[in-house]
Amino acid sequence: MSARRFAGTLIVVLLSATSWAGTRLPTVTHDGRPYVELRRVAASLQTKLDATPASTRAHLRTRDTTVTFTRNWSQVLVNGKPVMLDAPVRVKQGVWLVPESFVGRVVPTLVAGAPAGAPPARTVAAAVEVTLEDVRVRSYPSFTRIVVETSAAVPHRIESSGPREARVRLLGLGNGAQVQGIHDGLIAEVRLERAGADGLLRVVFEGAAGTIRPTTLADPPRLVLDVARPAEPTTREGREQIGPLKMIVLDAGHGGHDSGATGPTGLMEKDLVLDVTRRVAKLVEAQLGLKVRLTRDADYFVTLRDRTSIANRERADLFVSIHANAHRETATDGVETYFLSSEATDGAARQVAALENGVVQLEQPTGRAAGQVDIVKAILWDLAQSEFQTESSRLAEVVHDSMTQSLRISNRGVKQAGFYVLGGAAMPAILLEIGFVTNPKEERRLKETKYRDEIARAIYAGLVEYKRAWDQRGRAAAEPSPVTRVR
Ligand SMILES: [Zn+2]
């Protein structure tokens, strides 16, 4: 979704100069520490700031004080005198950030140093901007999720939920507007408009109105609006919550200019996993009767986000991503299976996720360091996988057991970690690491057609077992239903 920025104005009244320490300038977290945007500090002081995204230094000038900031330095100069902050000044995506401690330690001296002729510091009104960072919309089978990300928490009020549209007032978020066409069968468009000092988010329905369930998330501040589809009348008999499994998306990792891991004799992960994925697809389609969709069927690049978008669009029931592993220690071997969690099982799991997420850097030709931010966002904002976590862990266990039982290979276990590629999936989703290409012995085996076939059969057998259990649960749910049948 497009990231559009605009600024609203929120008036914060500061009762005295000393209340600076308690000033409610919005903070952002960087390297685990709270930071404040330098331009916000300048705006609240109503003073001049010289800073460009590319410059090494920035200057904040009040009537009689100049503060000099140097990027990546913890030391700032106040009229030439060094003052140490508890963390370095940073420039992130062109935005100058100062540690929050700067507001408590240095800003009061700037205010106190105001000339005697200036109005007494009884009431200083400072304008603090609340910035709209992004409005993201994603469609899932039973609901549509609208996420409004802002630089600081914005109170909201649901004003009306009529037959045509729902309105959500975002208090203090003014100026600016945007329209996103959605057309997912539930929502026609999402409009953000100005309404006095506030923002008004209008959710326009295509047909019958959905019901809105709001939640707020912090860090970054987000208002999440889940719009549920109106209950569809039961048209088929015996259709309870568990429908039959119909479609699976198989995702061969990497591709194109992203080779993934490379073995000592040159085996590339992208080639290996494409071959194995195709073999799994053939078996599933021919013998399990499920529809299969591949995120790529040849050697080309697909972004991590697109991989799950394909699955969501196709309303797939399962998402299985197939990868091969790498480790600095070449003796490391074995298979492991992952499902998504923002908390990694352990350091090793976190490293595997970091390695697989690293491709995000290749998605941005400019090579700017925005990847880190995006990864965290993608995992956090959706939280879609949290709804499927139990089912994902079940799928992970069944497929993993099948692999470890039929392949003579070390069992590294079922683990959790923050994989970007799994973050957007609106269905049970797992990621398989079928072996270490960096281990010479494993690499040799992974090159053999016969062994690849064995892996594919093991994955397939796991899916067969999963489907069997799924169907059984479906029957159990449907059987004792004295529900009135509707034709
Ligand atoms: Zn990989």
C-alpha cells in the first residue's frame, strides 16, 4: 500500500518550562532506545532547525543558543560546549533522531535561557505534529483489515455504522486526504478526509455493511480495524466451520538474483528448493486431489510479500514455504520446521529467520537500510498469523515428523521465529528447512535426484496425514448437527 505522509496538528499545552521533562513528544524506538524526531523538538520550541537528510551535522538555533548535532555521535555542542547524551544521534531514512534524554537534559536549558523580555514561561503552547505514517488494507477470506499507523497514538471514535459506510473519527489527525480503492467484495474504498481538526476515515461498503472491531497496538502506534463480512447464509448442507481442504500454495524460496544459500561445490538453494517444490506439487495434485498453486515455477524473483499475497488472493487453505539452510559451521546438519512467532525459539532460530529475511534488502534496488523496519512492520502489523498459530504448529509438527521419520537425517525440531514470508499469510503457514547446503555431506545428497524425491515424498506424506486429521475434524464438527437444512 502506498505510504502517504501528512501532518496533523495536536496542541500540547506546557504549563511551565520545567514540564519539558514530561513533554509528550512522540518517541520512536531505535536500537531499543526511545528517540524523538529533531524537527518535532524544533517545532515545539518554535525555533529554527538546519538539517538535511544528507548532512553530517544539524543545528538547532534558539534566540541565543545554538545546539550542534553530529550524526552517530552521542556528544552534542551547546554554544560550543560539549554535552554527552546517553545514545548517539541517528539519521534514519533521512529523519534526524535525538535520544529522548535530550529533551529532559538540554531542552530545559534552552527554554530557561530565553531572554528576560520574552513572555514568562507560564503557558507555552507548542505544536506537536501527529504524522500519518501509513494506511494499509489487506483482504482476508472472512474479514478485511485496515491499519492506520501514526507517529503517536491517536484517540478514535466510531461515529456511525450505516448500511453504506462506517465512519471512524481520528481525533487530532488533520490535514490531508487519501482514497484507496479496495473492491474485495466487502469494501469498495477506504477514504481518509479532513473533518475540522480531526481525520475522518470512511469505510465504504460494496454491498451489505460489515461489522468493525477496533484494536490499538503500540510501537509503532496503530489503530487496527477488522471489518468482518456479514454472515453469509448457509447455502450448502453440513457446511460447518471446517470446510474441506481445497488448495495449497507451495512456495519455493528465493529465485532470480536471489540465490539463497550456496553449498561448497556450488549447489544453490533456489535451484534445489524449486526442484523439490515441483516434486511435492506433482504428488499433491495427482494423489491428494488438492489444487496446488506455486508462487514461482521457474528461476525468477518474487518478493516475500507477493508470495503470501498470491496465497491470500487464491484463498488457499495452507501455505508451505520450502527452503534449505546454511551455517558457518559446515558440520551443522538436519531438518527443521518453522511457524511464525515474533519471539524466536532461540538464538539459532532467530539467525535462520534473519538469513531468510535478508532477501528484503534485495527487493530494494536503492539498497537503503529500510529492510529492518519493514520486516518488523510486516510481522507486527498483520498479526494475521496469530489467528492461525495453533493450526500452523499442528501442520508444522505433522510435516516435520514425516520428514524426520522417513529421511535418515538429524532432527533439529519444530521451532518458531519471525519469518517475513509467513507474516502475511491468512491461513496456516509453515517454513521447511530441508537440509544444510553448507554441509558437504548433505550437499552431496541434496544434489541427488533420488534424495530430492525422498524429501518430496516425506513432505507429501506429512500433508496426507494433515489432511486426514483435518477431514476427521470436519466430519466430527458436521455430524451431530440437527441444524435446519437450507437448500
Ligand atoms: Zn532460504
